[in-house]
Amino acid sequence: MRIRRARASTLGVAVVLVVGMSVSLSADRVRLRSGKTVEGMFMGGDSKSVRVLLDDGSVSEIPLEEAIAVEFSARKPKAAPAPAPAAKPAPAAQAPAPAAAPKPVTVPAGTMLNVRLAQAIDVDTSATGQTFKAIVDDPVMIGGVVVIPRGASAVVQAVHVEQSGKMKGSDKISLKVNSIGFGGMVHEVTTTYVQTKGSGEGKKTTRKVAGGAGLGAIVGGIAGGGSGAAIGAAVGGATGGAIAAGGEEHLQLPAETRLQFQLTAAVNIRP
């Protein structure tokens, strides 16, 4: 009967071990029949023994008949790894601040402005208010910086035109600069007047009155009397036009003529 009990007890421990094994593979304490306990980490068991990993690193094999129970300590759940700190979003790239518009530069009154005509001006066919094309011939600098470049377009206007109508009269024309343009912008300006006039000789008036063959007849009459007038008329057709075009009093300002003006009021130039 004792043998049967021992076997039953052993069987009970085995059942406990099997149940324990089904619950966990780790043990903390094995109770012995002698009343002692073996503490460690349960490593496994079979029908003969229970193996426990002791704190010193050694393994204790406890015969199954000496063990009456295996107690498993509560296991602390493994703490979930702390989430990695969220990466701070990269600061949004700041748009560069718009460049401040350059301040306008003031060109003071009294500044000289040299221009060159881009087209000829014929005083005989010009009228007050008429405009003509020109270009800036010399750059205008303020503080060592070019504010009006050479080659900028310019508009020249006739403010007074006088065509000789008397024997001692002379052609006259007064001009001013109205505006200057460059860099896609046009700047209105105010300048002094530049006047150009002829010498005032009377032959210009004679040309206007007679002209062509008539002028040839007058010259012929002076040279040879009445009979010479007929000869002069014959050559007048060929020579009269040349005299009319080449006479001093036919006032013309050819293209490329250089004129100098002076600003009478300051002008703001935006670079």
C-alpha cells in the first residue's frame, strides 16, 4: 500500500509539473518533501527530475519523488519598447524675403545732358512742337554710378521755329529735350533751350522767291545785260537747285549733330 501511495504522490507531482510546464517554462520555487525549497528558474522537467537554474549559474536536478510542488512567480510583462521620439519636422524653408526695390536716384537741376541727333532737322520744313529722335551721347553719373547710360533714347522737341521771310532774315530753331528712355522706362525731363540760327544773308530769300531757272536768269542778267539773261536762263535750270540746297541760309541740322542741354529741374531716375 505504501508503494502505491508513493507512486500516486509521484504521479501527482508529475501532473503538477506537467500543468506547470503547460503554464510556463520558467519557475521560481520548488517545494521539497523535507520542507525545504529550491529557488531559481525552472528549466524543465521529466518523469525523473526537475531542473532549476540557480542564482550562481549552476543547474540543480531535483528527483521528482522529492518534489511536492512547483510554484511559479508572476512574470512582469515585458515593457514595450518606448516609442522612438517623433522626429521633429524640419522647419519649412522660408521663402527669401523679396529684395527691396532700389531707391530712385535724383539727378539734380543743372546737370549737363549731351545728346546726338538720330535724324536730320530741316528748319524750312519743321514746325513748332515737332519732335525728333536723339540719343544720349555721354553717360550721366551720380556718386560714381551711371544713372543715365550712354545710348539711352531721347526725344528732342522744337519749341520755336522761325523761317526767314525778309531779305535780311535768318532761319532759327530752338530745341529742348522732352524725355529720356532706357531700361523699359521713360523719364520726362525739363531742360534749357538750345537755339540755332542762320547767318541772315539775303540770297536765301532770293532763292525762295525766284528759285530754279528764275535764279539762273537773274544771275545771267547781272552778268551780261539783256542778252545774257537768256543765256543765264538756260543754265539756271541746272545750277539753281544746287545753289538752293547748298546755300548757307538753308538751315539744317544733320543727323549726328551734337547738342548740349542743361536740366532746369531735378529728375528722379529709378534704377
